[in-house]
Amino acid sequence: MNRYFTALRKPAFRRRIAPIALLLGLAGAAKLTFDASPREQSIQLQLDERLRADLSAIRLTYLEDEEPISGTEQRFEGSVPAVVTSAPSLAPGTYHLEIELADRSGKVTHQRRSVTVPSEGSLRIRLGEEQ
């Protein structure tokens, strides 16, 4: 007679465990989705003084697998700040950053950097004429 009662207890145990297992699975999937989701990243370009003297515009293009996914352009009429900040919405990972610097005469120089975007915090990139 004991074996009949143990058979009846197993489905009740499974019914109690099933919602807990479902919640744990959903929580794990939500964490993975959140970690990989795009979020605003602070990227600071530190410009040296000689570069700032003649700079009129800067264009940033973020590439993933050689495809542009985000970008920004800033033009300067007067003085150029020592730090130019960009805040693209990017998922954590590695990107190529195309940097175009235009001087007041219209000459454009190109630089390319490989950057790893952290999931939190900011990224600082130094730009100068010697690079």
C-alpha cells in the first residue's frame, strides 16, 4: 500500500518545483538579454592642443563587421574643447572606430581605432597630430 501513496506524492512535488524552475529559467534569460542589450556608452576623445588649434569638425563612425552602426558629427565655430564626448548606444563588445578630423582649410585626416566598449564606465581615446 505504501507504493500507491508515494506514486501520488511525486506529481505534487513536480507541480511545486515547476514554477520555481520556470522562474529561474526566465531570470537567467533576462540577465543574458540585459547584458547584451545596447546601452548608452560614454566615449571621451582627448584632443591635444596643436590638434585643437585648427580643428573645425570631427566625425565618429562606429563599425561592427565593417558595417556602420552608430555615429556622430560635431562642428566647431570658435574654440575647440580639450575633451569631446560622444554617447552612442552600443552593446558591450569590440568595434572599429573611424575618426575623421577636418581642419579649417578643409583638409580631412582619417584615423581608425579598434575599441572594446565596456558594459559600464567610460572609454577615453587620446588624439594628437603624431598619431
